[in-house]
Amino acid sequence: MSDSEIFDRALRRKRRDRAARSYESFLRDHMLDGLYERLEGVKREFRTVLDLGSADGSFVWPGATVTRLEAGATFAAASGAIHADEDMHPFPEARFDLVISAGVLDTVNDVPGALALARRALKPDGLFLGAFLGAGSLATLRGCLLAAEADRPVARFHPQIDVRAAGDLLSRAGFTLPVADVETLTVRYGGLGGLIRDLRGMAATNLLPNTPPLRRETLLGTAAAFAERADPDGRTPEKYSIVYLTGWAPDPSQPKPARPGSATASLADALKPKG
């Protein structure tokens, strides 16, 4: 692991291997549903597909051959995926019609590099679709941990990408017609244990290097703070902000923005009151 990297790559692989033993990620399933909806609105055929961070290999598309890439060895072995990190994959230029990624980009060390590689792997006018947890996710858990560690707070939360920065990353990676949008999903938990089980189940727990383990008193304090935030029915809401990305590999056939100064009517005239 490089000193400049945000996440511990070896720990990330271990966490994905742990999740693979009894994988159950409602969140990735929800993201895939969102990607399917976007795909159904695109009137073209996709014959060759790359799934970056394929987990259990559940993504399929009618008539397409899906190549899977997965950082966790257990997931990769079970689904026939290539075992590699999303920002270090080996695919040649212009190989795929479609690249998708659900639930992993928020834990990739080099997100700009991963997006640039995805764009490079696409054929001209190929489509990239991604989804990941963005800024604002897990706000309740963050507040409860801060309350429990008020005297000696520890960095336990990953840096989060907001929707505007996500759109900028698409542009920087060379995608055309970039679109980033966000969906908020609220899940209500009966206790902190349920939330932790979900995070472990989707390999979404802390991957920051050299983080000290949670002390028992910290965990108890976090659980108490979580319970205090419960609704009258005893359930505590937690928020997941899902950022969706859409971008196209450049191609001459795509629509081009108008040249500056090419408008045939002035803004001032358009804004004049109509008599």
C-alpha cells in the first residue's frame, strides 16, 4: 500500500471476502435496479459488458456477454470474475459496449484513474453507468460515533464524493455527455446491530489504514446514542445517498455543444417584456 492511498487495499480485499461468506446487500441490489432502469431507456444493443466490482455476479443483461472484475478473491472465484482492483484492471482499449459499476467506487483508492480506465475500455460511443454511496450517507451513525468519542474522536468515516464532484470526475476522465444525479434512501433500524450487520454484509465498513479498533465503551456509547435518535416506534432512520453516474465514450456521431457566440437571438431580447 502506498503512503498516498486513502484505503488499505489488503483490508478492502479481506472485507469483501468476509462479505462473500453470507452475502446479502439490499443496497447494491437497489443500485442495480437503478442502473437497469437507466439501461432500459437506452435504445441500443449491448453485446459486451464489463461489471466493475461485480460482488456475487448478479448483474446480467439479455444477449450480452458480461466480463466481471472483483477485488475480493472469494467473490471472484465464486462468480468467475477476474481478481483485480477497479483502478488497476488489465483490459485493452475499446473492448466493451457497456461498463457498469455498483457499490464500489466510494472505496476505490484512485477514482479518477478507475473512471479513466473504464472510459478507455469502452468502444467509441460506449456507455458507462455507475452507482455508489455519496456525500451525506450514514449521517446518523457518524453523529453517534462522534458523540461516543467526543473526548478523543477517531477518523472512522471515508471521504465522501458529492454529486457535483462526481460529475466533474466524469468530465476529467474524458466522458462526454456526463450526468450525475443523487437518490436518498432511508432505512429504519431497530438498533445499531442491524446497521452494522448491513454494512459488514456489503463490505462497507471502515477501510482507512491504521484505524484503532472500537473500544467496548465506544460501541456501547454509540449504540445508546443511536437508540436515543429512534422514532416513537423504536426505530432509528439512517440515510444512504446514492450517486448515479452516466457518461459516454467520445465518438464523432455524438451531439456537440453550440459554439460560443453562435446563437441567433440575444438573451437581452429574450428577457424583454412582451408588449
